[in-house]
Amino acid sequence: MDDKLDRFEETHPHLKEFSKFLAELNKESDRGAVLISAAMIDDLLGKCIISFLIDHADVESLLEGLNAPLGSLSARVLVAFALGLLSEDEYHECQILRKVRNAFAHNVHVSFDDQKVRDLCKNLNMCAKDYGAVRVDARGRFTTSSTGIILNLTNRPYYAAQNRLTYRGWRY
């Protein structure tokens, strides 16, 4: 199996980080799955934003460091949407994923069995759905949705950089 994965990563180097993420996701507890998924989304959104904004060393301070205005997942989701880096559907999905992350991050006793979390996960659209006799539980909905968003965002920094903002000058 490792040989197949090595060949896959050679032919698809842009998915190397995703492969590592997926391997970790499958080993995680509910809390771990939520937190690493949200962290991956947060990181990819940061990369999308930084790839799109004007290329300048000081711009990174918007996303990194103490009191960075775009240092939170909430801010990154909203700014990525406002800049056109997320679709309306992706924005909606990220907002729900973020709320699930917050539930797990702020309460040590929360699980996918909690009604609030189950209700949030029922509102996810970019996830595996029930089919036939198979029922997709809240964790399944969360993990397939977050994995889908992560896959959508994996190459987005590259494409965002193709349309990087530049100073164009303003008429006075």
C-alpha cells in the first residue's frame, strides 16, 4: 500500500498534504477529527488569501502573529468569501464546519451525539448523504464535508495567485 501511495504522491504532488491529513483524520477521536479538519481548512484559507493579496512582506501580518486581523477561522472564511475565493455554497459549508469546530473547541464534553452538533451536521450540504439502508451519522457528514472543502481548497492558492491583486493606481 505504501508503494501505491508513494506513486500517487509522485504523480499528484499537490495532494501530498491531503494524503497526510486523510491518514491522520482516520485515526482521530471525534474531537481530534473536528480540530484537525478545521485547522486544515484554516490553513488553506490563509494560503488562498495570501496568494491573492498584493505580494508584499507586510501583508502576511494580516494572517499571522498576535492580534492578526485575519488570524481566526471566522475572519478567514468571511474574507475569502468577500474576495471571491469561496463560492456561496463553500462559504455556507465553512460557516457550519466552523460552528461545529467551536462546539468541540469550547466544551470538553461535546460529541457528535449531542443534539446541537447533530443539528449543525444535518445542515451540511457538501457531504455524504444517506442512501438505501445506509445512514450517514453526524461524524460521517462532518468528515465528508470537511474533506470535500479541503479538496476544493487544495489547489485554490495556485489559482488565486494567478489573479493576485496589484496596485493599479487611482485617478484623482
